[in-house]
Amino acid sequence: MSLPGEGLALSSPLRVALSGSTTCVAYVSSGVLHVANLGDSRAVLGVQEQDGHWSAISLTNDHNAQNPDELQRVLGEHPPSEHRTAVRHDRLLGLLLPFRAFGDVRFKWSPEMLNQLYESGPNVRSAVSGSVWGLPPHYLTPPYLSAQPEITRHLIRPADKFLVLATDGLWELMHRQTVIQLVGDHLTGLQHQRPIIPRVDMTLGSLQRLLLERQRRVQAVLEDQNTATHLLRHALGDDGYGAVAPNRLAKMLSLPSDLARRYRDDITITVIHLNEL
């Protein structure tokens, strides 16, 4: 394989190939939902039970060291002599958290191809981040990283109302049940319908505070026309009591890019309304 170094710029496809991305894709046809997952993004189904409450059903598995089947798959693809180095500190070769992804060819190509790439010239070096320069440690029997998706098939039922596709940045901040409850409440307007039943010992002042809190929650629901936006605002601005704290949300959104990663991972959210398909 020839990897010429002449004319490569910072926008070179090599930078894309050496970067990596997980993915989670949904396809609906004839009442059947197909989900293809690669990495640690997730697809979670929102189901409205007969009594009206919401249930969260995961349609994907994370491809990382926390998944015993996935860990055994990786170890089984390499000789026993590498079982202590193929996965170290819950990371692939001690470096990468997801065990499946697009790109990240430094975990896929042969040592010969990678060395040829790195030795192609200074223009190649300028197109490649210094953090990915050189072979990973204990790089003996590649490929280590897979781009083979795991596919799930689900027959859509009347109770299946929506599907949330999101990157790991969302799931690190919110439990799947919380995500489904927020989306369900936003879609059905349950915030408007929940009655306030005063306790026997409740004072007028306490009742007023409850009514004001309910009004604030209703306004928060109406503020977001887009369900994914509503979910994102809660993920970043949650006040610990199920509402959005404007000051916290503003701070999270205004963090410099070099600092934001300390507080959150990248977040991408798609909400698919199944009853509209």
C-alpha cells in the first residue's frame, strides 16, 4: 500500500481515519425496528404501560470492558499470551474505552502499514495529532478494534411510543429510566395533569410553594418544542430535584472547549416518535 506524504494538509482524510467514532443507527420498516450499535452509544425504547407509567427498555449493549461477553470476545481474538495486555485498566491496549468503533485505524492496521504511514514525511505528521503518533504498546496481533456492529431486531408494539438514540455523554449524566420519564412527560403533558393533594398538616405557605413549583415545571415543558432539546437541557442543567437550574445550564453551555470535557462528554441525542411512522 502506498501512502504518499506530499500535499497532505491538516484537513487530510488521514486525520479522520486516525480519529474514531461510535455509532447507533435505527431503521424502521413494516413495523419492525432494527438497531445497529457500535461502541458505547445506546438505544433505549420508551414504553407506556397500561397503568400509564413509563418503562425503559435497552435495545443495545455497550461494547466495553463492563460487558463480560464483549470482554471475552476481544480476549478470544488474541493469543493467551496477550490476555494481560490486550485489555488493561478496562481499556483496549490500556488506551481506548470502546472495543468497537469506526476509524481509529491505529488499533486496526498492521504495524507495517502504520510505520509506513508515520515515516511518510513531515506533511503526514502535520496532519496527525501528536497523541496518536506511533504504535500503541503491546501492539502484536492487530486488529484489536472492531467495526462490526451488533444488530437488534424488535417488533414494534402499540405500547412502544418512542426511541432515544444518544451517545455516552448523555448516559453518563442520566439513568435510562430518568431519560424515558422526561421524554414521556414532555410528550404526553403529564405535568399538567398531575393533581396536587395537600397533606393534612400542610400550611397555605407550603401549598403555595408547591403550586409555584408546578407552574415552573409546566413552563419548562412548554419552553422546549423539541424533545431532544428538552432532554439536553435537563441533562446539563439538572438541579438535583428534576428541574432545570438556569444558572447551571448557562455555565455548562459556556464552558471553553478545552475545559468542557472535564465535566461532560460529547452529547448527541435523537428522539424517534414511533407512533408517527
